[in-house]
Amino acid sequence: MIEATSPQPIDYTLYLVTDRDLMSSATIEESVDLAIQGGCTVVQLREKTADSREFFEMARRVREVTRSAGVPLIINDRVDIALAIDADGVHVGQRDLPATEVRRLIGIDKLLGVSVNDLDQALAAERDGADYIGVGAMFATDTKTEADTSSFEELTAIRSAVEVPIVVIGGINAHTIPLFKNTGIDGIAVVSAIVAQQDPAAAARHLKALFAKEVAH
């Protein structure tokens, strides 16, 4: 197993994943800032339609917001962008660079997240140096149409088998959060339930309070 060392414990409670196509805010940095004001504890910049230069410029602006707030910034997929702006980590899926290669490139001091949807993938991610795993999609969602789904039975098996923190993603909102009671998850990854709302800060605040009441262990 590859040992990874995060510089400090990370609070994964409310993990924001960005999406410019859905956001109600004028700019992505405003969207992120409002979400952080509402209590988001981690931000992942995930903008699949941006070209490299555009993604770099966005990442640099968002980095200023997250750094000022003391919130970790994770870059989806693009190791080069993450290193260029000194982000706190990288998140990869099953079709991206292998986790072992990402860990080699980013070193042991940056965060590595890996998306999984079954037990075998979760065990491999932990073995390959993931600091945390994202399990899902738990429910059908328009934001990741290519994503495979994960059952609650699979989530339970994963939680029993791995020690790294687990964040669930895919259709996570005020209606679905209570369903994760007693699952042992460490956080929820949210897209439209925050960024698409007219008041992202209030939406984030509500979801975080709901998680604390219904799920936190």
C-alpha cells in the first residue's frame, strides 16, 4: 500500500463540486465563495468543457478564494493544473490517470481522491494511495450522465472494508441526505443542490445542518 500523508486532518462534511453550466452566480469564484460562506469544507473544481488555458485561469482565481478561506481546493483530473496553481490535491475517476501515477506526480503531501462505485475499486484506490474515496453515483443525476451507480449495499461493504474517508456523490440533496443515516460516511459531495440555487450560501448551510442532524456519527 502506498502511504499518503495529509498535512492536517481534512473535514469532508460538505464537499462542493463546481459546474458552470448549472450555477446561479455570475462567476465561478463567486459561486465558490458563497458556498464556502454557507459552510462548504472542500471544493473540487470540475469543469469538463473548459480548455486548458481557461481551466488554468479559473483554477487560479478559485485558488485565491479557497486559500483566503482556508478551504482545500481539489482539481478534478488535471494533475498539471493542480501542480501549476499549487492546489491542495487532485481527484481522479476510473477512466483517468491511474491513482498510483497521480500519487507519484503530486507527491505524498497533496490530497488524492478517487471515484469508485464498487468494493474492488475502493480497495484498489486505498491500496494505491487515495486519501479519500468518492462513492457513487448513489442516485441518477444529470451532472454525470456517464457515471455508473452504486447501491447502498455496495456502500456498506465499502465502508466495512476501507479505512479512508468516504464521500458520497450523485443526486445528493435535502431529500436524499437522511437516507445515509448509519452508513458511516464522512461527507456528501454536492453539485446542483448548492450551485444551482438562488442562494448558494443558504443552500449549503441547510445541507450541512441536515447532514449534522441526520447522518454525522
